[in-house]
Amino acid sequence: MGRLEDLRINAYLSEVARGYKNSAFIAENLFPVIESELEKVDIFEFNKEAFSVYNTERAIRANSNTVSPKGFNKKSATLMEHDLAYPIDYREEEESKKVKLQLHATNVVTEGLKLKQEKQCADLVQNPDNYPTGNKIALSGNSRFSNESQSDPVGVIEDAKDAVAGKIAQDPNTMIIGYETWKVLKRHPQLRGLISDTKNKIVTLNFMKEIFEIPNIVVGRSVFVNETGEFIRVWEDNVILAYTSSLSSRTEYDPAFAYIVKKKNALRIDEYTKEGNKVKYIRATDIYTPFLVGPEAGYLISNTV
């Protein structure tokens, strides 16, 4: 049975459409969005001269103490265009008034762009090769959090915090937990043993925020479909800690883990036709690129389960 016949049946049988809704996307917790007027962007990396201890004492009539500027590194990159279109034949549109096919097409292409962005960001921060030595650990054997009796998730996460602070002089303020890891952590005896309320022995995100002093902790629940039609988690069995600065208040001296740079006003939905104007396409377009600009401001704990 073809799609046109399906639409005819649906239009007469029901006004209710059943679909799949992806979980909330969380990548922008690690990758704040910066808008750019141009597609070619420069990313500046400032040094640690603001943390140096200088000789500031000056005797009478002596020369002033001066800083020897160390400069900064600049990386240039070009933003990429992303677009996705959904075809609708004019006959399908006429038969699908109750199915709201145009609305469905719009949802598919917009969610498609969002999922692509989520996957790109997740792939960047879940790749150990993108982190410097000392900012990553791959658990194995009894150290995996799934070993309830011998693993030490509190110690591992505290060590990760110390590692980041030792590189950037700031504690991590954001933590991403893969869903499979979260299922283990919220029932881990070590964390549950820290709960004073004996009636509630399930660890919550708010409790973890208090224990680890990390104000922004989120769980990665989003999924994608692989070649065989199976749902796969975008965020794997890992924990990612990072320091991310508020764009409204940050200065050039704030460390930055990652950004998504988007071209201003590039996100749009439009329609175009092909094939003798008998096929309409609903299209979503955006122009952006995610950048991992300061991996020393992050820490990857992988293979947790």
C-alpha cells in the first residue's frame, strides 16, 4: 500500500495522528549559542596572564611596573549550512486534509535539524581524543558505576572537578549525565547513603546539585534511529563536566568549553516546488557550527556502566 492510499484511509478513519516525540535536547547546556552576522568567524583564545602574580611595588621616582602582553591565539572557521526538505505531492495534499500533512512535514524537518545539532555536539564531547591528558578517564572493571559495592562515583566526580579547576581556575558548573549512567547513579548505594531522609532513598538531580555543588545537571535522554530502525541513545554511558559561562555576563577572560555559532536569522522554514509544480517541499534551513574551543574546561568520564 502506498503513502497516498494510507492518507486516504487515515483521512476517513481518524483525525488523531500517532507519532514519536524526541526527549528534550540538552546540547546547548554545554554549547551556548552565539549569533554571528557573517559565516566566517574568528574564535579567540586568551591566555592566563590575568592570573599571574606581578611585582606591583614601586619606589619613589621609580619606573612603573608593566605587564609583558603574551597575546592570544585566533582560530578562523566557516559556518556550515544545514537544510532538510519534506516532499508532498499535490494529490497527497488533497487527500490529507485531516492528517495535517504540512504540519507533520514542518515538524519532521525542524526536529531533524535539532537532532542533527544534538548529535554533532554529543559526538564532539563524547570523543576522548578531543580532551587533553588529565581531563578524561575511561572506567573499567570494578571502577564502573554499575559495580555498586566497589565503585566510587563521588570520588571520580570530585577528581574530575579538581582536574578542571586545576586547568582553568574555575570549578565546573555544568554536568551532563547519559541516561544509562543516570539509571545507575540514582540507585547507587554510595549516593543513597548520603541522603538523610530515610523515606526517600532515590537520588534526585537536585540532591546531586547540592552534593557536588554543580548548579546545572541534566540527563541526556534524546535518541536517534539507526539503519535497522532501532532507537539509540545520543548520549552514551558517560558523565561530562564543564565550565560554561553565561553569554550575558561573560568577558574575554572567562574560560569557555564550547559554543554553537549560528548565523543571525538563518533559521527559517520555506516552501518550494519541483517536477512540474506537482510536488511541494517543506524545507528547514539553518547555518551553524559547534566548536569545542576549550577542552581543558571540560572532563569526560566514559564507560561508566
